[in-house]
Amino acid sequence: MSVSRGVASIDDSHWPLLITRIAGEMSNQEFDDYLARSIRTMGRGQPHVLVVDLSQAVGMSPEQRQRLEQWSREHDEAMQRTVVGAAYITPTAVVRLALSVLLYVRRPSYPYVIVTREQQALEWAIKRLEDVGLHAPASRLRRDLGLISQPRAG
């Protein structure tokens, strides 16, 4: 079944992990509403890591791409201060390629990864929190999300 209407949800229930899920094709108003919600999240001024699930996304119009680029420029400083990393989920090669090009052209100030599965994204995001010294939230997330890893041999 295809998604006829665009939806962008932002889940901060596992803060400092922020999970965004984009499905379908958003109208310009829905896209602007999503950007406004993203600004409020950054307004907390706290370090956090993003997981962006694009597995059900249809794409952006040229106007939305332009708006996203403008938004990124306007909020670059806040993103540099608060975003410690981003993991993008997309199972399709076409979307991965388009996202890779977009991120190459407008390279974020934070580390990022493009993966095909949510578990990969969550594990990477939790590792990023550990890398920047947010060990307590990372441990809580591992426990809460059932991602307790086994010690590595060797």
C-alpha cells in the first residue's frame, strides 16, 4: 500500500536521540511545518543525535530542496552546536545516491552515515553519543531499545 499523504514525525521520547520518520510526499506547508518543529528541537540547545528514516519517503520538490538548503544555511550555527551526528535510513539505491549527492554538496558539520536498516542507524547513533562523552544516555538507550551489545573478542 502506498502512502498518499506526506507525514513527518519527530520522536524525542529517547532524547538525546531524535528519530524523524518521513513518509509519502509532503506538501510545501507540511514541509515547512516539519522544518519549524526541527527548529524547536534545536532550540533546546542540547547535544543530540539524529536518526532520519527515509524508507517511506517519496522525495522533495525542487522548491522544497531550495527551502531545505536555505533552512540549513540559516540554522547552520545551531546545528553545529547541537547535532553530534546523523544516521539516514534508506533501503533504495536511488534515494541513497540522491542523499549522498545532497550531503556532498551541502556537507554537514557533523558526522553522518547512510544505512539500509533502522538497527544500523540506532547502533551508529548510540556510538556517536558515546564518542562525544554522553555515556549515561547512550547506556540508557542501549537498554531501552534492546541494543545491549556483546563484548567483542580479540
